[in-house]
Amino acid sequence: MTQEIDTDTPVAEIQDVPRAPASIKKSGVRWGEFLIKGWLGLCAFVSIVTTAAIVILLLSETLNFFDTVSPGEFFLGTTWTPLFEPSSYGVLPLVWGTMIVTIGAAIIAIPTGLASAIYLSEYASDEVRRIIKPVLELLAGIPTVVYGYFALTFVTPLLRSVIPDIQVFNALSAAIVVGIMILPMIATLSDNALRAVPESLRQGAYALGATSYEVTTRVVVPAGLSGVMASFLLAISRAIGETMAVTLAAGQTPNMSLSMFESIQTMTAYIVQVSLGDTPTGGIAYQTLFAVATLLFVITLVINIVSQVILNRFREVYE
Amino acid sequence: MPLTTEQEHRNLAKRHRKARIFARFCAAVTWSGVVLLGLLLYQVSIDGFGWLDWQFLDSFPSRFPERAGIKSALVGTVWLIALVAVISIPVGVSTALYLEEFAGRGRIAKIIEVNIANLAGVPSIVYGILGLAIFVRYFALERSLISGALTMSLLILPVIIIASREAIKTVPQGIRSAAYSLGATKWQTTWAHVLPASFPGIMTGVILALSRAIGETAPLIMIGALTFVAFLPEGPMDSFTALPIQIYNWVSRPQEEFHELAAAGIIILLAVLLIMNATAIYIRNKTERRLK
């Protein structure tokens, strides 16, 4: 069925074109749209408020803390006994505790995490990936308190059967479980970085006669290095902020021992210890909470920012 | 000096051997991770399975291990997650919509974006301190469910926002153009087309974020969720306990029986998480197929 189109009459002469409704001609501000956009913007603003609240709160309470305790004593002192007399406010033992647990965890998780990432991106078949990826995601999703349980009931007894004079609460056990905890994070993030390296680079290296080992270590990993490094840093920052597993496994004894067989206390474990007791608001013990938390916040923030800078600035972009 | 053929052969064989060993090493490391997960689950289940019965689910905590149960913790967790969902989903998804659809590429959008990325890396215990100082003390909400839910919502907001933005980004531009060309306004387009198209992706992100909230312990300890609660919360202002807190409490006791109770609690917690993760993976797989 065809309709005849009147092509003879000039367009200007067609009379009965419906007029545009007034609402379109005079469209002013649409209040509904305006309100909704305002609401959405307000929600986005929540994140700014959160950051501001964290920074203002931590800074103001930390400044109050520094009215009583000099920054020199806090940053350089080597004894941490804020909860009993004679009180001493040197934060170094807590930093040390956090550091040895983190370094121990990194020594375990970085090589194994990278090896897993290489296996997943370079060697594993699609079927194997389909099994292992969800398993890694599951491992990453296990709550940290469960890792604490694992440390106390499995890792520590195992260590004690090998090393008889290790303490019940010890830094080694904490480092091992934190290492297991951050491993999936390194593996999945590094896997993503390595898979982003274009296939043509691998093909080129193979064409020159390189073995799979040489292709991986001299072409693929260097090409994906920014992503791999960023994954290491994010995992380390996670290990520093990790709380429940280290509180349960490493104990509550702030000291600067070189031995990983002894009980230590991390910054996070101290915060838990204070909040479990009934510390009055406003006292010096309450303020130490914020001083330690500020230090923790600044350390993790710096590491996270460095990892973002590495990602943005050193990323090799292949087209 | 050029190598002789024999040297070349030996050299090549050595390089290939190295490559084989390396490949096996990487495979062994990865599979041992899988074995480790198996071992962990096995260990937990042989410890805790004997304690799992109706009595365990239907009892309050107790000094006597044989009478102790997780009723109040389980109910507390359900309350907490429901409140967290009600608070964090609207705010998180709205933020994502604002950043993707309304904010443009301006300076403010950039600041919010960087800010959210940094918030995602803040240790959970710092959120706990924030909750303690702001909600528990300043707003005087006490050690209540609502304090815990607000703290936990702030903690998982960055996760929800980032996941939702990824989902919204995958909506083809053509869908928006088609809506606009029919005269739809920005919000009509967003509400009726962009949001439904990205809904499965957003749901996946939300479920994963909520499952993180279920397992978080440190912030709840900070705001003072109680470890011994022999009653059920009846409203958002009631004090409460939650599964991970109860597990922490049992693990930190010296007696063997309480460790086994903790294992039983962990089984319940992991079962809840597994169901949520499986749902998320199911939604993801289903929609991946549909989009292709």
C-alpha cells in the first residue's frame, strides 16, 4: 500500500501543521530534574564529607594528644605503655610490630602471588582459569577473623611442633596468615596486569626463539610491571591495616624484638585492645587511639597514592 | 667466538629445561593455594561440625559451651545487613549515577573520583574510630544497631560506587541517544533505560559489598558491639552482637570447646557468604551471556 506524497505544494503553504505545545516552546527550569540532580549530587557529596570527617577528627584529636605528649617522644620513643604507670608514649614498638608482620607477609605473598598470576595469565588453560579464579575470589572474601582462627588453631600449633620454644602468640604465625590473606589480591590484580600485555609482544619474542620462561620474565612481566607493582603496594597497604588476624595471632605485647617467635603488638591490635576495655572519653588513653590511627591512616594513604601514581604514570599503553 | 653446534644444543636444552621447571613451579604454587583453601575448610568443618545442630542456632551465648549458641549473633547480623543495605544502596548507586550521567568531566567530578579511590583504601579500623567518635559519641546513638549500620555503610560505599560505575559504563551510548531522540529528559533516560540496563552489574557489586560487611569485625568492635548479648534486638536503637564478633569472642578464649564453637560459627558465616557470592557469580554469568 503506497501513499501519495504531495510534492507539488511548497512546504511553506501547508497550513495545518500542528503547533508545538506551549510547554516545549517555553521550557524553563524543569524542577523535577533539578531536584533529582541535586539529590544525586548530595549523595556524591557524602564521600567528601566522610573524608573530611576522618581527616578533621583524626587531626584534631591527635593535636590534643600532642598537647600532652611531645611529637619527639611519640615518634622516637621506644617504650609503649600508655595504659599503665609509668606511662610512656613511644609509638615505635607498635610500628615495628606492624612492620615485621607486614614484611613477613610480603615475603610469603609476593613471590607466590606473582607466580600464581604468571601461571594464570601465561600457562593455565581456560578451564583451569575458570576453576582457580573463583577459588581465589573466595579466598579473598574470607573474613579476617576466620584467618585469626586459622592462625591460632592450625598455624601456631604447627609452628610449635617444629620450633618448640616459640610463644603461643607470635609474629610469625600472624605474618603467615596475613600472607595467605593478601596472596589472592596480588594474584588476581597482577593477573589482570599481565593479561593486558598484548599478545603480539609474546609472539614477537617467541619468533626470536625465546623460551616461555624468557618470554615471561623478560617481556611480559616488565611490560606489565606498573600493574604488578601497584598490586604489591595495595596488598602491603592491606596487610598494614589488617586487624583481626594479627590481634588474635600476634598478641598484645608491644616490643621491638628482632625475633618473630615472640609476641608483639601491631598498631591495629593496640586500637582493638583499647576499644575492648572501657576507656573514658577524652582521657589521654582515648587520645592515643587517634594518634595511632592517624599514623596508620597516613601510612596506608601514602602507599595507596604511590600505587595510583605508579599505575597512571608508568603504565605502558599498547594500541 | 661462534658456538659449536653441540654447545648450542646443550644450551638450548638447558633453556628449555629451565622454562619447564618454571612453568611447573608456577602451577604448583597456584594449586597449593587451592589445596590450602581446601585444608582450611576441612580443618574448620572437622572442628565445628559436631556442634552444629538446632540447639546451636537457637541458643544465646553462654559460659557453658554445651549450652552456647549464635541466635543473637545471627539475628544481629541480619538486622545489620538489612540496615546497611537500606542506607548504602541508594546513596552508593545515586553517587555512581551522578558521576557517570550528570557530573560531566569537570573538576568536581575528578575530585570526588580520586577521593572515592582513596576512601576505598582506608583500613576498616579507621572507619571504626570514625563511627565511634561521630555516631556513638557525637550523635549519641550509643552502641546500637544504627551506629554499626552507619559505620559499615560508610565502609562499603566506595565498593558499591566503584562497582556501580563500572556497570553503568557498560551501557551502550546508543541506548541513551535513542531515549533522547524520543524526547526523554536526562533523568527519564537514566531511570528508565540506563539503570535497568546496568541493574545486574550493580546487583553483583552490591552483593559483594554486603558480603564484605557481613565479615567485617574490627569496625564493630570499635563502635562497641557487645560480645555477650542474651536478647534479640527489636529495633535500630537496640544494642547488638554479630556473627564475626561472636566468633572473635570464642576464638580469643583459651578453652578448646570454645574454639570448636567458633569453628561452628565460622561454618555458618562462610555458608552465608558462599550463598551470597554464588548469587553474585550467577547473576554475572547470566548477564554476560545476554549482553553477547
